[in-house]
Amino acid sequence: MARSTSPRGISSRQSVTPDSELLPPSVDTTKVISWHPRIVLSDTRYDNAPCFLYIPDARADLVFVDYLPNLREVAQWPVWRRPAPAPPHSEAGPSFVVQDVPGKGTGMLAARLIRAGELIWEERPIYAARRTLSCAADQTDANGIFHRAALQGLAPAARTAFLRLANAYPAREFDAVPGILNTNCLELRIADPDAGRQMWTRARSRGASRPSRARTTRVRPPRTTTSPSRASRDSCGPHATSRPGGGHDRVRASDARRVGIRQLLGRLEGERFPPRIAFEQLREALDWAGEEGYLWSMRGS
């Protein structure tokens, strides 16, 4: 991580409203390096700093945060030259409802059949960033300088939609902007450039404006063989759904399987690539996934 002389920071307790000054000039380290498409260097104080790409060129309602060579490729995707299509199944009503689940608390339940990628299609992200990015040591989650800089180039309506999202992080540790991002982010795994292009083609259409729903995304670097359809179905993780019926014992058993899968995935994420896992553990995890219906969702259309 690059280090440099610290600029005057932003208070971690500072709240953010759509009309407030997003980033004071005294801490702004950005520089525009391209106008069409608009690409902004995040920090002029060191080489190879991440950049911000604002897409599409005419509206700037989505910012990609990545390194310059990757952003130049993203800017060439044909999808940005197409008109935004209407969300699929918009006439079919809400995709899900949030309500109390007996024995489990509040849950997110499907209100109808949800096709692969449909939720992402309905809620196009405003902020998309590679998970492994470096920035200067004086640009932290506590002062939010890096993330505020990324939002600066967005259209006002996009910034307003982002800033209306919930923030579950303590003000003493997180500035409001990274707090909102971490509260609402959806992590996706992209296997290869073609898969990424398909995913973002699917993900770019805007649905109805619902400030209470997450519209931020972080993209993991290419490191797995996960297909776009699997990423779009499983990115919310085991904790985000609920299987009805069967009584409390069945619910508890289902919860235990999902917790086991989540713990295993968390452990594998922390290991060096490629991760190592005992055959028995893998078989057990696949059995759990089969009982929870995840294997079907990976193969289904």
C-alpha cells in the first residue's frame, strides 16, 4: 500500500446528504485522464493508482473502480452503446418480499419464480469495484476519501440513490460512504472476461428506484470457474433465503447446513489459491448444498 503525506482528513462522524460537499478540495487527489469515456485517476501522488470509470458516457450513473488497463477494456463493451432495456418480468410484480418467518425471524422470501440474474438486472449497481485494490495509507474507511472521490463523478440522481442506502457501520470506525458500501455490497465472482461481459450486460438495466434496496457491487478478481449464471443466483449466499415448511426441527437442520456451508466458504476464501480441502469435507458440503437446493440452482436455467 502506498504511503504519503497525510492530507487533512474527513471526520468519520460526518454524515452525508445528497446536497452536502462530498469531498473537500483540500483532500481531493484525483485527476481526469480521459473525458470520453470519463476516467479519473484516484491519486496523483503515486504510480498505478486505481481509476474511476463513469458509464455510460451520457448519464454517468455507474462507476467502475479498477486499474486503468482493465477499465479501458470495460469502456469498450458494446453493451454501453445500447439503450437500457426494461427489466424482465416487470409486469409480474415484486420478485421478493421481506416478512417474518416462523422460528427464524425476518427473512427475504421469493414472491414468484425468479430467473437467473433477474434480481441483479432489476437493481443495476451504482458502484462496482474490484475487491483487491490498493490505495494510499491516508485514505481509509474511517475518513472515506477514496470512496467519496469515486462518487464525485456520478450523476446527481445516482449519488442520491447511493446516499439513501442504509449504513450499519459505526461512525467512529467508518465514514458514511464506505459504511453504506460495506452494508449493501454484493460480491460476485467472475471467471473470465467473457463471463464478466455477460454478467454486466445482464446487470446494467435499471429497475424501479427503491432506495432501501442495495445497488452497490464489488467484483472479485478472476480466480474461479464460477459461471455467470451461478454467480447471479448464489451471490446473496445461504443466509439470504428461507425454505418454507417442515416445522422447527427441519428449519434448524436447514440453518445448520447453511451455516456449515457459509463457514467452509469463509475458510476457503482466507486460504492461498488454490484452496485445499479434505475430500470428506467437500463431499459433506456438496451433500448439504444438494439438500438446500443449491446444486439445482447452479445447473438450472
